[in-house]
Amino acid sequence: MKKNALKSAFCALAVSAVALSATAVSALAAGPAKNADAYDLKGLDPSKAATKPTISLSQITLTEAEAKANPTQKIELKVSGAEGKYAPTGFHITYDERLTIKKTSTGRFAKKGDAGEELGQDQTANGTHGFFLTTDGSDNYGLDGVLWSFELTLPSDAKAGDKYPVEIEYRSTENAKDLFTNRQQDNEGQLMQAWVFTQGIEQGYIEIEGGTTTTTTATTTSTSTSTSTSTSTSTSTSTSTSTSTSTTTSGSGTTTTTTKKPVTTTSTTKKATTTTKKGDSPKTGDVGAGVAVAGLAVAVGTAFALRKKED
């Protein structure tokens, strides 16, 4: 039971660590709006905001084949971390001059998403490659999720390696300025807005990925075996003379015939062949035994010859 409890605790810690890591990555991805230097903080410190939302635009990566097959891509503007905290918003959207906006069936630049379902909206052109989107409401009915969506079309010559920025650009004039605040536009709402335009923007893009790079790793294993073979042959040859005497008696006398017959004794000692592989302990043959056998053979042969001679 204790082991299972400990295991469960470790699993819970691991899940928590992953969640915290994901949050950290998301926070690091956010930053200022384009032209955020123009935002007048009026002495406010955005880090003190009680609500710190993230406003993000889609980041789309396609292969060249996918871009050719589906050149029109949907971009979403999403709100995260501001559920029920906002109503008045205003965003200037700009996009790469190589892209073309595809308007809705009613001639609008963008469609309002579920996050702004309870909010009123308006939109207008902003130069040749941009537009201005606004919302408002009688209360803070803005939700987390997709606030706006719009479609952009890639050029016919789009190719691998191309990247097309889609960005939120902060703008402020005497008549209007970009917004993301609460209905009351109080200090809390102003701090939230300052946070959004100085630290809470994730810019978007459409990117055509480059060619695929294949890396092949070859592993070569080399085995070296050293074999040493040694063969030793020792041959000892002993030659002695055996003398035999026979006496024959006939009528004419006695004839004695002596015959000397050579006796050759050969002793061959062959040392065992030893094969030693590199890394093995060498095996040593018994050289003394071979010499002893050879000497014994010689001694026996010599003794036999002397005995015959004596006889």
C-alpha cells in the first residue's frame, strides 16, 4: 500500500511539473504588440494587473504541397485568461502584403466568434493590408475562446521557406485608440489593458516549411582477431649394429659366418600445436616430456645393441 501511495504521489508531481512547464512556455511566447512603444502607460505598472490575458493569432505551418492545395487559411484571434472580464475591445490587424484578405459573404473582413457572442461589434478597413475590429457591451460579457476569425489567401508562387506575418499593431489617435478593458474602464480594467498591449500578445503567421532533411548515421564495428600457430617437431635417430654369428659344420670342416645387421631406432617427438587468440592466456606444451621420451628411446636402442654385442 505504501509503495502504491508513493507511486501515486510521484505521478501527481510529474503531471504538475508538465502543467507548469506548459504554462511557462505559453507565457514566454507572449510579448508586446507591434508598435507597443506608442502605448501610454500613464504611470501604470502592468505587472500589478489582477487579470493578465493573452491575445493570440494563429500560427500556421504548411508544406509546399499543402499550401498549393489549400492556399486560403483561417486565422483566429483568441482570448485566454479574461473570462467575464472585458467588453470594449479594439484591435488593428495587419498582414503581409503578399497575402490577400477573403471577405465574408456580407462583405466583412472577419467573423465574430463564440467569445464575443454577447458583444456588439464593428469593423473597418485599415490601409490596403489591414483592418480594425471592435466590440462593446453593456457588461463584461466577453469570454475566453475565439473572438474573431478571418481568412487570408497565399500567393500562387508561395514556396518552401516563405513566412507571412499576421500581427496585432497598437494604434492610438485623437479620435480612437486600441482597447481591451472592462465595461467600467476603471483602474483594474486599465491595468489589464496595459498588460495586454505591452506583454500579452502572441503574433501570428503562415509559414511554408522547408525541405525535409534526412540524417543517416552509419555505425561500423571492426573486430580484430590475432591467431598464432606454433608447431615444433623433434626427431632423434639412433643407429646401432647388431652382430649375429652362426656356425655351420660340414664334412669339409666348420664354417663360421658372422652377419652385422644395422639396427636403426628413430624417435620423433611432435610438440602439440598451440593456437592462441589475442586476449586468451597462452597454452604451453610440456617440452620436458618430449625430450625425456626421445632420450629414453635412444637409451633403449643403445642398450639393446650393446647386449647383442656382448652376446
